[in-house]
Amino acid sequence: MKQIGVIILLLCVNLIVMGCKGEVTEQEPDASNAQPTVQTSPAMSLTPSPTVENESIGTVEKLETENGFRLATDGTYNPFQLFTAASDEGTSYVVHVLTSNEPLKHGVRYGAIAAVIHPDSGEFRTYPLFSAIINDSYAAHSIAKGYGMLDSRHLLYIAVHDANDEGAVQSYSVEKLDITSGEKTVIVPAIRELDSISQEEHFAPGWMTASGESLVLNSYSEGKLWVIDIADGEVRQLPKQTKHSWPFFLTSVSPDGELIWHLDSDNSRFVLLDLEGNERSTVPFSSEAIRGQSGWFYWSPNGKYAIFDDSSTSEQNPVIYEDSEFSLKAMNKLNIYTREGNGQSIMFDRSKGQFVEVAGWLGAEDEYAVLRFYDVEGASASLVPDSVSFLLLHLPTGGLTALQPNADRLPGEKLELASLFKSRPGLREPLLLVDLDSHTYVLLSDSGAWAKQSSNEASKRAWIEAASQLGGTLLHWEGKDDTRGIEKESLVLQENVREISFAGENWIVTEDMVYIRMD
């Protein structure tokens, strides 16, 4: 259930219609064999100067707050993405990608900048990424953006360039930005393979592999997949096509980005595909998974397992959450698959009104999944799950062990957080700390979200939960090595925050560029 929530969030972001104008990068005739070229962009002050005549990138300011600071804009550019740049010494910089659109008489002006900040020192710079007059902001906004940090200094992104006078669609290039100097390197001057995509098409979420070796792009209606080699700029299209069903993106990508569970183009089966185009496994298609708007494949954090939740029958399952955009339905069957595609199924008795979902993963090898069981009576919308309990599933054997609540203090060094690879939107994730030795747990929140963190930020835990009675979101944090038990600091954020990230050892940052120091 949680994966579709994330899919919907990504869809809502990608479908915002946007546009902009700016400098044109000269295109090379042969993108596949072109060598990377280097461009230098000047670092900008807190009030950046215009990059071309009569075109300003607006103002970005750093404003002090009681608990830290925030980055504020004049509305020309608005926050869109957030990346942390992790180094061996810890996270050094945070990169915010901001986008802008301006309707024109003919076309739209669409652009992006990178705001780079070192939270501890307060050092702050902005760099232009791209700016173009284009005909189709629908496709551009879903593909021209950041894709992640190649290393502690370089942001990988796709830039869009002006459409020509004949009305052709805009072109795209793959580039990287040195966030410490502003130097830009063009990796693929023009992704010619995208020229055949219609102007009405947009792109399902693309991704960069964890190794930083490949960038994968995925068109929506046509279901085409391209893999771009970041080292040499080679672009190749996979022979397989994915199938998306409006309004869902139906590709489920492993955390390392190397494997994809997707619905085949003929709606007959699910396929586990690698980036060489090889089918590792196939599973018969379940119409309930799509019709139920909840069942899909979700991966463990290290990508060793994927779990697909499903229904044992085709009858309608109770709705446990519903808003204007989507609904989540209760499921009672789990299908567990390895990276090789080997699978097993576990069915739960629905006659007792019991349903199940994955609440998190544990263990060095993701060998445990925490399952949340609950009762739902009836099938009316927006029901709240009742009689909640948690079980521990040992994935190698399929063994189930009941977890018992523990209200007493637990030694911090024995606790593991039951983390999800991707959480649900809207702060709907149960947040648990589990002691694997005693099979006990502490429930920190019925509905919240953990702070995202890079691998070298392990000394703290932080989470948020909705606090409508306080008019915002409640932020909590505590030390991971705290042997006194679950003692925490709390702060009310006056915004409805849906996602937070660690920014080094001492900072939390929200998607709206608000920084909170954890003292």
C-alpha cells in the first residue's frame, strides 16, 4: 500500500504545468559519441544578478529563525527538489533545486537554479542550471530536473533547451554541476532518442543508479525505457516496454536502481527486468492489484527482497484511506520475491476481518519485515484500522513471530528502527523501534515519517507526525546511542511538512528549505 502512495506523490509533482526561458546551449550533431564539455557558471550572492539581459533569476535569501534558519525566495523560483551531498567526513552541503515558469505569448519560459548551502558554516551560493523558451512545459517539467549526487561535489541533472522556430519540441541534455565552483559539464549534448516522443507525452519518474554509472529514463504512455551511460554518454533503449495505468506509475525500482518490477505492455504479467533488458522473473498479472489502487511491489532498503501485496479474491476490499486523488484498500496476501525473482506467498484469514501491510524492515540483510495487522469492518470510505498488532516476518524461512508492545524504557543500542525504503505520503507510516532479541517494540507514532539520511549519518533518529491540534507538524529527535531510553526533543513546525532529511550531524531540513538545529 505504501508504494502507490509514493507513486501518487511523484505523479502530482510531475504533472504541475511549468515553463521558462533562457540561455541556449549549442547542440552537437552526434550525441552518442560526443565528449563531455565544460562550462563555468559564476557563483552568485544571496541576491543573484541577472544571467542574461532583462532576465533575473530572482532573489534567494537566508533568514535567521529561532531554531536555525530558512531560505526564502521572492517567488520567481520555488523549491522543487532536495539533495544531500555526503562526504567521508559527513554531509557537507545541501542542494535545493528550484524551478520557475512564466507564460509567454508564444510558449513558456522554464528554468531551474541550484541553491547550495553548508548548514554549519552558513556558506550559501546559487547557480543557474538551465533556462529556455519552450513549447511544451508538460513534458519538460517531468524530465528536466535533478537526479542525484554523483559524489560529494557533483549534481547530475537534465537541462532543457529552446525549441526552434519551426515549432519542434525542445531538446534535452544530460549535465553535471560542481556545487563548489559552479562548473558545468555536458555529458550528453542532446538526447536524440527523446525527439520521437510526442509533445503530449510526459515521463514517469527517472532515476540514477546508486553506483552513479547509469541514468534511466521512462516515458509514460509509450512505456519506453532508456539507459544512459554517465561515463561515456551512450544512450540505449531497452527492448522491453513498461505499462502505466492512469494515474499510476507502475514501475517499481530497486534501491540500487539496477532492477525494475513493471507491468508488461500487454497487461498479461509482471516482469522483473535488469538494465541489460533481461527478464529475471515473471508473475501473472493481478487485476485486483491495479483496480485496488494499493497493491504493488515495494523493495527492502538494501534491495534484497521485494514484497507485493495483493488480495486473495477479486471482490472489493475495504477502503482504509481515501482523498480526492486516490484510495488505499486493505489487502490480505503477501508475495515475497528475491532479487533473482524467486517467490513465496503468505495468505491471511480475511474471514476474521484481518488485513496486513508492511510497516518496515529490519536486520543487516533486510531479513526481517515488520507486518502491521489490523481489522476493518465494512467497506465504507476513510475507515480507520482497528485492533492493530505487529508481527515479525523472517523472509528466508517465512516464519512469523508476534511482537509485544513494551512501554518500559529499552536500551537504545538494542533498538532498530523499522524503516521503509520509501514511505507513504501524508505521514501515514507507523514508526516503530524493535528489539529483535526480546521481540518487543516501542511505537513512536501511529502515523508519521522518518527523516531521510545518508549512510554516514547514523548517530541520531528524527521523525515527524501530524499535529493538527497544534496547527502544523510535530518534529521529534533523539540520540541513537541514548541508553536512558526513548527520550526526545520536540518542536512544532508551523507548516504541514510531509518530508524531512538530515543535513549533516546537527541539522534537519524540510522540503520548504527550513533548517532546524538539533541541540
